[in-house]
Amino acid sequence: MQNGSRKPADLGVVLSRLKTFHLDADSIADVVAFGERAIPALRIILFAREPDGFHQVRCRAAEALSLLGAHDILEEFLRIPRRGDAVERLGDDVVMSAAARAIAHRKDAKTFAFLSELATTHPLNGIIAGLASFGLADAIPILIDALDEDEVRVAAEAALISFGPGARPYLLDAAQKFKSVNDPSQSQLRKCRSILLLLGEIVLDPSDAERIRSFMTSNDVQTSLLACRVALRSTFKPAQSDARARLTYLRSRASWLERLQIDQYLDSPTDQ
């Protein structure tokens, strides 16, 4: 392979550029220009242990391996157990995320199943993003489960938003499960808020809005506020009316920051 008109003469020189902490914009492309000859060296870089947690060079190696089509090596790396102390594991997790994003370029059933397994057993931001990139509805329940994890919740929310209205029935079913939870933990509350936040990005019809109506009276203020937002954006007039009444009630007891949030919700136009 070649990168434009440039033809690097020495693989070792190009690899040394790849391994510098100051990223040369052309270093990955120049390594890839060597084709399969570069794969063994890139594998060594990817699998190298870094007790200090440095990850940049190994992430570049993962990207280059993907561009060379060496997805089996990326899968091999993603299957190895995490190792070392907390610092080394943190670096490994960053590289694992990069490798997951890279292997996701191989859009086949095997890779989807593999990333689904990883997202279930060891969710990381890159794994969540890689899984969502397939756009398959089978990923949605896994992404909703990932909302349990504080470290990947933002990535899971972004992934679920990318599915648009297709995520609606799954999110509604997940919300229903909270109705039977007595004295929810903080982790459960954070997940519930995420689900309501995501439902607030989708216009619900009357029957759907009715399913989340009870959350407006939650003792958790944020849960109540987010449920009111969902109701205001629905097409269900009774829920919209209840939401405005609830927000007005909460505003008189809210902190100044919560009042700003309530005013934003009340000032937003409702869907007709």
C-alpha cells in the first residue's frame, strides 16, 4: 500500500515516529503504507505492557491494525484479561476502548456479537460506541443496561440517542421496571433519570406518556422534573397539564438551580 506519492523507505523509522508522544499526523498512514509487513510490529506495540498507564502509542497501533484489516489481532487483544495495578489497568482500558472502536469497522455479525459480549461483561466507552455504530436494535437493551455504570453512562446515553424513536419501546419498558422498586438506590435513581432524560428527547403519544405519568410525583426531585419534561413534550394534554401544575408546585420549594431548570421546562413550547 502507498500513502499518496510518498513511499517510506524504512519501516523502523516510520514505527519510531508512530511511537513518539508528539503525534505526527502522517505516521499512522505511513505505517499502513507498508501493508501486511507492518502487522507483526504493530501487534507487539499493541500488546506491550505499560505499567505507567501510557496509552497513546498503543491506541495508534490499534487504529493502524484496523486500517490494515487485522481485526483478528484486535479481537485477540480485547479477549486478554486485564492486568497489573490500577494505573496500568486504566491505560489498558483506554487502549481497549480504542481497539473496540477500531474493530467495529468490521461490520459483520461476528463482530457485533463479540462487542455485545464485551459490553455486557466489561463495558467501556469505546465498546459502547463501537456497538452502537452498527445501528442494530439488538444493541439497545445492552446499552440500557450500561446506564447502570457511572463510568459509561454518558456514552450509553449518546448511543441510545443515536437510535432516535427506535429506542422508545425499550426505554418505556425499562422505565416500567422502576415502578416496582421500593427505596431505590442512588445508582438506580441515576439510571432512572437517564431513561427519563432520553425519553424526553422523543415525542411520546398519549398511551406512552401515561406510562411515565406516575414518575412526576417521585420523591426524588430530579426524577420528578425529568418526568414532567417528558410529559410536556408528549401529545397527551392531561399529562401536560399535570406536569405544569407539578413544576409550579416544585418551583416554590426548589433550589435556585432547580428553579432555572423548571423555568426552562415551563418556557419550552409543548408539542401540539
